[in-house]
Amino acid sequence: MIVKNIVKITEEQLNELYPKLRRYCQFLTQSTWDGEEIAQETLFKAWLHYKHQPEISMAVLHRIAQNEWIDTVRKRSTEPLEAGSEYIYDESKQIENRFEVIHKLVNKLTPKQAVMFALKEGFRFQINEISEIFNTTETAVKAVIYRAKQRLKITESHKTNIPIEQHWEIEDYEQIQNILHESFKAQDPSILINSIPYIHSLYPSSTLYMAA
């Protein structure tokens, strides 16, 4: 599915996107202050690198913000530790690791692959449990997990991401990414499982559901 949320690259239109981007960055960083800084840096880099192109997707803006936040967390984790700051260091590393995992899932896999892989490898669900959640066969789940692992290997070896516009609608991209963050942060798979029926591309009754 081609993402329809495309905007012309002008400074004025980037500024119009700022409120929505800021909300996303505040969720991403879990901080009003950090979210503001990441949003501003994202707009600057988007304008710097894409101003000569006719259009840009919201997914690209999100990707710039994600990379900017990863860099910020990494820098903080390498700064000299003051007395009593070990907890901050550990928390920063946890945020960085969690974010990098989710970043790989949503940028290298299809929606179905990302969610099933998260349940299998992230929360250690059994194949039969996942098949029940998705109301499908164990064989189908095994096939999805296998394709996900193969795609991760290929994209990792070539250091590249798949064009997410081919597999994601922007609403699902944002929704699944947010749900994965909440679920992994709370270490509660029910947050993810309970959300599945409300995600268009994952709804079990869809006739397109089991398409790869």
C-alpha cells in the first residue's frame, strides 16, 4: 500500500507539520523538553536534505526523528557518570536498546511480521499461542516468522531498510510503533495483543490478512 500522506517540501509546509511532529517526538522521548528539541532538529535536517525534492512522506520525518533520538541517547550514555547517576545510565541504555529493536522491526518487516516476531522473540510466545491470537494456523505463523528472520538477515547484511511505503499505511506504522513501545516498556504483551483487532492491517477477519 502506497502511503498517501505526502507533503510538498517547502519551509512553510514543514512548519505546518511541526505540531504533529512535536507530539510524536514527545511520545518518542517521553519528555516535553526532549521532544521539542528532537522535533526542531528533525525539521532542520528534513529541510537541509530534502528541500530540493518535490515531496517527502511523514514516515521519512519519523525516521529522521528516530535516528536523532537514538544518537541523543547514545551520547548521554557515554557521558562521564556523576555519583548516583548509575540508574540514569541504565535507563538510557534500556531506552536505547528498546528503541533500536522496535526501529528494526517497523523499518525492516511488514506489519504482520513485526507483530508476530515481537510476540515470538520479544515475549517468548509459542507458535500455537500466536496462531490462536491471530486466528490462523501454526503453519502460517511459522511461515511468517521464517520470512521475518530471513528479511532481518538480508537487510542487516546489506545495511538497508525496506521501502516501508510498500507494506505500511502511515496510520498503522505510527500505531504499531507506539504500541510496541508501550508494550515493551511495560513488559506487558497484553497491550500489544489487545490492540491487534483495532489495527487495520492485522485484523484477523480481513481477507488480505494472511498475504505476506
